[in-house]
Amino acid sequence: MSLLRVEEAFALLDGAITPLPVQRLALAQALNRVLAANVAALCDLPPFDQSAMDGYALRAADVGALPARLELGATVAAGPHVQLPRLAPGTACRIYTGGLIPQGADTVVRQEWTERQGDVAVRILRPTAVGQDLRRRGEELHAGAPLMAAGQRLGAGQLAMLAMAGVAEVEVFAAPRITVLVSGDEVIDAGRPLQPGEVYNANGPLIASWLRQAGYPPPRVASVADTESAVRDALQAAFADSDLVLTSGGVSVGDRDLILAQAEALGAQRIFWKVAQKPGKPLYVARHRASLLMGLPGNPASVLVNLASFVRRALDRLEGQVQVGPQVRHGRLAAPVRADAERDTWLRVRTEVDAGGQIALHPQGQQASHMLSNLASADALAWIAAASGSSATGDPVRWIALGL
């Protein structure tokens, strides 16, 4: 049976995922969440006519021949005012940035364009025009104006925008509950000498830190022995309280690759197994009731590839994001590479803007699926389509960010 193409596997994954429930959160708790409903401004921005500078509010018509001398009225600082101040004709009010424009004033003269005469008067040294350095109410937007649409992820800038527009709470999709299961009797945590046949655990730290860097709460991470009972018990516990279960190892065809059999014995419904990609071919995706299981191969580079591509896509779908990952960009190879005749290749590369302003993709060494040392320099994956022969320097190619 032929392997699924990457795009075919993406489509199957999309069809298997329903967004998580919606919850209402205060803005302070909504960072990195995805909006579940459109959001509109609750006030005008700015909410009142205000000064854009420290200086003096006045009527432009009161400024005659320069230098013009105007008597000083009230001082207006940023802050609440019970009664809107009024500017008497022929006077100027001292005003600070963000201060409410007094009634009758139609311009602001910057402090550096004036000369103060004690507490009595101010001399205007430069010409002024109506509306100068004055922010008009609603000039950016009016109450009711749309700010963000459902399906967009909330970053720090978006949260600040919503807060300024008077929004205190938002409806968002719930953050996914994630469990990570690292299988393999040979896998041990760093911190003690290796015994013959042992390897240090890279997959657990890789998956957990990738998720945290992407803005997710710390997942529950557990090591699982290579026995049927251990795998079954770990999967059963994970399915009970996880929206997404990520496993590493145990999804190939060896005698100790137990994830598929034990998951399906527990009632998991297979979506697909094996994708025509290199590395990361034995990717396994299944559903167990409300839980999505993604069985990643055991080699660390295969884990990394599937995190940046399939796991990124699954998380976006779970959270109802409209623009789902991985975000595919376009660049040019900075060196020739050999394609695989049957599988798409994910090549670890370093991105650089070349002299022509295009993204150049520099292939890194040590590309085998068990190697990660090139992550000190790689920041992206070049997506080399399956083909016979090689791709030459300068050839156009797709790429996605690693997210590390």
C-alpha cells in the first residue's frame, strides 16, 4: 500500500479534529489563546480630544504676530476631570501629553516652541495651525468598530489593543490539556553516567519545551516501560484527562513498538499511520473518544519534524484557529540537496536574507534522524518534494519555521 502524502495526511488530520470548548477569560489570562467570538471596541479611541504633546492649549486665532504673548489659564494634566475646563479668549492653558483639551481650544503648541514668563504668560515663538498636536476623539476608531475576528490568536499587542478599547473579558477556546509519554527502556534522564545500551532522554525535554515555547501550559510528562501493561496503563490514564496525547517511540514495526496495538485495544480509532516524509515516516494518529493521540517516532529529529508540522497543525485545529499551521513560506536553496524519490524530505536549514532580499535556506550538516546537534544553528525546515535527482543552488523551495 502506498504511503500517504504529507498534504493527504494534513487533510485527514483536519477532518478528525473538533475545536475545544469555549470559555470566558479576563484579558490577563487570555495570552496565546484563540478567540472564539468577534470582539468590538467598547469606546472611542481616543476617548476624548487630548494633547499629543507637553505644551499649551489655545485658540490658533489668538496667535497673531510672532512672538505672540498669551496669559496663562488653568493647568491640565492627564487624568480625570469632574468638569471640562474652559479656555478664556486670549489665554493659553498649560497642558501635558494625554491631557483633555479645554473647551474652546483648537490647537496645542509644543513646550519647546514657547517661552514661559513666570506664572503669568507664555510667548508663542512659532506659527501654529488648527488641530496641531491634537488628538481628536475617535480618530483611530469609534465604539462598536470591529477589533479582532474569531479564530485569531491573542498576543501581547492584541491584548493591549483590546484593553485600550475597554474590553475586559474575551471568549476563547480552552487551552488543550496535553500529556507526553516517552517510551523506551533504554531512555534515561541526563544526570547520571550511561550504562551500555542506554541513551539520554532528548524527546521529553524537546516536546515539553517546544510546547511551552509555543505558549502552552507545561504538559504532564511520563516515562513508559516497553511492556504491554505499562503502555496500556499509561495510555488509559492519559486518555482520561487529556485533549492531546503525544507519545515518542513505539510506533514502528518492532516487537517493542506497542503504542498502536495497545491504543487500539483500548478503543482508539486509527486516522492514519505512516506518512511519505523523511524523517518521521511512522507517524500514528488516532482518536480515543475526546482525546487525540499522536504517536511520534522515537528518533529525536523525527519528533522535531512532526512537532513543527503535524502537531502544530493539530493544536491550531483544536483551538479553532482560522489560519492553521504549519505556515508555509518560500525561499531558495543556498546549496544543492538530493531529494528522496519516494518521500518528501524535511531538511534542517538556517535562514538568511540574501543580497536580493529573498530568504536563502542553508542546509546544515548531521541530518540523520537520530541527530540534533545542528539545532544550534538551524531555525527552519526546508520542505523538499519527493523527486528523482537533486535540487540545485537557487532552486525555489517551501519551508516552515522550527519554532525553537
